[in-house]
Amino acid sequence: MEHNSTFPIKQNELDMLRDEASGYLKSVQWEQGNRAKNKDNDAKDESILLYLSRANSGSNVEITSVSKTILALKKRLLPDSIAIPVHLNQTLYAVQEGLTLGIWIKDSYYDASGLSSLSEKKSALDSNGKREFESKMQTATAFQIFATSYKILHDLKTSASEDLSVMKQKFAGIPEVSFLSPLKGIACMLFYYEKYLGHPDIIKSDKDVVDFTVVYFEAFIDEINLRKSSLEYTETITDRTYKLENTDFAISGWENTFAGTAVSVEFNEIQFEQIVGNKDAKHFARRLTERMLSYDFDAQKNPFQELGGFMPVFMGYGIPGTGKSMLIAAIATRLKEHCDNLEIPFLFHPMPDTLISTFQGGSAEKMVEWMKPMQDPTKLIFAPIDDAENNLQERTAQGVSAGVKEVIGVFLRYTEGAYAVNYGNSSVGLFTNLPEMLDKAVISRVQGRFKIDGARTEHDFLDQDYIWWKKFEKTIPDFVNMQNPTNYEFLKDQGLAKNMGDILNSVAKPSEERVLEAYDKAQKLHKTSEHLFFASLYKEIQKIFPFFSSRDVRNIQSAISLRLTDFDLEQDWFENPEIYFKKDYQTKFNMLQELMKSNMNGLDFSEIRRQEVVRYLDNVATIADTDFKRKVDARVNQLNIDLEARRNFENEN
């Protein structure tokens, strides 16, 4: 299900369709089907379904008006008020905008699918032509209703109550759905919507109107999803995305982003000081949190994106048992503490373990459902994928399930390309023991990477033990009868580094043989302070690793930009958010630029560039090597088994 292209929905084109939409709200005509009419006929109670089926007096055709009913509701709910209550107004507007967008989508399908030309020569069609015409009519209707419902949900979801269970209890379902023609589809949808609104038990308050509207149109989307497999000629729906200009609204095939708006997952709170070693990882995590917190909710962008210091996708890798899960919890803890302090909504959104589905297409749907909330510009979102090699493993490897391929397809689409909306408020973190098992295209999306290598020095191991035995101290004071080190204060080394320079001072030359060889070749031709040095180095690297591409060069560039923005935000900015966090976007941007300039004074661009290139290339080589080495080991193992089996066989015979 690849979506290839994005088409804009222009506001001025919608303006021309708005009258038609408000016409539907003023009046539609619908004739109830017998099944809907006879529902619950012998039941004596005045249930909602019965009320719906008796919706008209005797005659089957009835004209309904949503706008009249909304006005009647206003009188009933707020008899003394002159202005329309805010929720009623908002709902009426959202439904009108939804209808307008639906008409636009239907027109677009007419043109794209060839339905327009079929309707023009309708009278001259043969039986095959008629069948195609009717079939496309049904698809056009379904897509129009879907788009309408989807837009209404998009506009109202944030105003509805968090918990809609009470409203869902009152709601008795949708008696019938019509795909016969766009007009009938809309008429049927608005007819029952109006009936529900007019029922005295459904709407008790102004807010109920929004809540009910969300429940009703969600149910409509579910109804369409149940029926969509029987629709034909849908390729011009599923192969494209329509994006409404100047908004974050987009419609991509039948994808429904609102299936359960994401809620933050619980996690154990952990401070960075409780994690031993992992200097690189802790530093990276701290920078990530400071950068995310700089996001501007009004402008819906992040000044760090403009400065080149933001990472929508990053990766932490290391051997098992070095603290990946602790690190995830520590990043979440730090973000949550700051968000609570700054009164910012925060979403901790780890990838669920149950993502890969055995159903064809099921994994893609679940993955879309997981990735969609990351396009919500109203909160900060941290989305870790622990043991990333399980769901994002190399697609070409033997025995990789169709589900994994679907998940990777969705991941790539949402991290780069037409879908990748990144406001600078969300970051996906891949955490893995086996980076070499990750799909190459997935790895190439990673803009920041760091090692999670656990305890590395004598002091690290001292501290790891200290964290453990100091618990006994609390309960039985003199039980731990051992001598403390004389020249080291516990946990002193576990603080955060000032900047990457502290951590990286050891990077002289590549440690990986083939990279070193390429590096030396390039160095014979050019000084490391010449631009040409890097160009010839990349060329050499490409000879060794054919998969090294422009994307890798871009990743190196973003790593260098990260170093240039590798400065601390001032401590008092956190203590008094008014100084920085609560300022408008432009002010924040200017303040960061000042900090960046003063930070860059002590830096040497060519040296930073050299360090980051060495770091990245070593990393590429390690990952490529490990993969190759594992394949060789597996093959050697298999040959040994074959040999042994042959020996045993010969001995038996």
C-alpha cells in the first residue's frame, strides 16, 4: 500500500463548494429502507432505535434539516441566551466544513477514476459500462462519506470529552448506510444524525452535541471500514494523499488516525545519576530533552530545527545489559518533569510489542495507528522502539515476515517523504543490541546515534556496586563492613558531560581497518582542513561499502550540526520559564543563535567535521562487518554440522 503522491486541497476551491454543503444542512430528503423502519417494531419501549425507525409520520419520504434542529437545541438548552452556544456553533461549522471537503474529494475521485466521462455518456453505456458506472458511483459515495466524517472528527476531536463511554452507551448505532449515489449517501448520513440530535435523551448539554457528533461520525467510519473491501476501483484512493493547504489535515486512502487517540503509557521514574557509565548516551538524551522542550506550540515549529540541532529519529545501540530500558525511562522521566513544570502536555508513546500481525495488512494498519499520533502538534512526544531489531529487521534477510515488511514500509513513509510532517515536537528512538540486523533503509533515517555501553571504567564499576549495596546501609547501618576508596567520591563520575568534546577527545583516526585505509589514502592527497579531503574520503568509502550514499552524507552533516548546537541551555531558563520557554518563536530563535555563536567561539569547524566523519564511518563499518561476520559464522557452523552428520552416517553404515 504505497502512497506515491500528495495532492493539495486548495482553500479557494473549497470556498466554491461551501454553499452546496450548507444547502445539505438546511434540508435533505431521505426515504427510510424497510429494514431500518421495521427495527424493533413490536417492542413496546420507546427505545432510541424505535424512535429512529418511527422517524417519520406514515410516509417514507421525509425532509430533515440539521440547522433547524441545532437552533431548536439552542432554545431548549439555553433559552435566555442570544448568541449560539460555543459548542453548537463549533459543531455546525465542523459538519459544514466536513461536507465541503467531502464534496471536493468526491469530485476529485470522479475525475481521477474516469467516472466523470462515464456519467457524460451514461445513456449510451453497454451492460459492462453500466456495471462500471454503478460500481464507481458506490466507491465515490463511500469515499465522500469517509472524507466528510474524517474531517469532522479532525476538527472536533480535541474539543470532545476525554471519556466518551457514556455517550457511546446512549448511542444505538446507525440503522442504515447508503452508497447508491453521493447525494443519497449524504442524505442518509444527515437524516439519522438529525434524528439523534432531536432525541431528548441524547443531548442534555451544549458539550453533548460535540461528544455525540464525534461518536456518530466515528461510527460512520467504522461502518465504511466494514464495507470497504467490497468496493471496486479504489486504486485512485489508496495511491495518494490529499493535504489541505495551510493546515495539518491530510487524508491518505482509508487510513483512520483517530482510532484511539494516543494516551501516555506509565513508566518507572529514573534519574540519569542512577545510570552508570553511558556518558555518550546520557549526554545525547539530555540534549534531546532540552531540544524538544524548545518547541513552540503557537508557531508549531522548533527553533532547533532551523539551527540544525533536532533529531526526529535517533538510535542507541550496545551489547545486552548496558541499560537501554533504564535510559528510555530516564529520558521519559526528564521530559515529563520539565513538561509538568512548564505545563506542557507530554506523550510517552513506546511501540507496542504486539505490533506484528499475522493478518495480511494488519501490521501496516497497526503501525499507522502507532505512528499517526506523532503528527499531533499539540504535545511533546517521545516514541521509543525497544529491541528495534524485532520489528524493523533487514527486509532481505531470509524468513522475514510480511508483517515486518509492512511495518518498515509505514515507518519509512512517515519518517521521510510526503507524510513526514515533523514539527520538532516528537522524536522516535530506536534502541537495539543488534544494529546490524536493522533494515538498511531504516538505519539511513537515523540522524543521531550513540553507544549504550554501560560501565566502562573502574569508577563506573565502583558506582554500580555502590548503588546496590547502599540499600543495605539504609536498613542495617554497619552491615557493609568494607573500606571506601580514598580518592573517589561515589557517583562523582556519573554526572552529565559538559559537551561532546569531553566525551570525544580520544577520536584521532578511524579504528576500523578498511576505514583507516581509505582515510590514509585521502590524507595523502589532501589535508583534513581541505574540503576535497572529505570528498575523496567519501569516494573511497563508497568503493568499500557500495551502500554508502548521499543520505549518509546528509546524516554526517546533521551530526556536525548537532555538535554546533551542543550547548547547555541556561539553568535559570528552567527555573524561570518566562525568560526563554514562554517567549514567542522568534525571540527563542534569536536567544539560541546568540548562545550558539558564543559556544562556537571555542570550536574548530574542520576538527569537529573530521571527528564526526570518523565516528560515523567507524559506525557504518562496524554495523556492516558484524552482519557479514554473523553470516560467515552461521555458514561455518552449518558446514561443521554437515561434516559431522556425514561422519556419523558413514560410521553407521
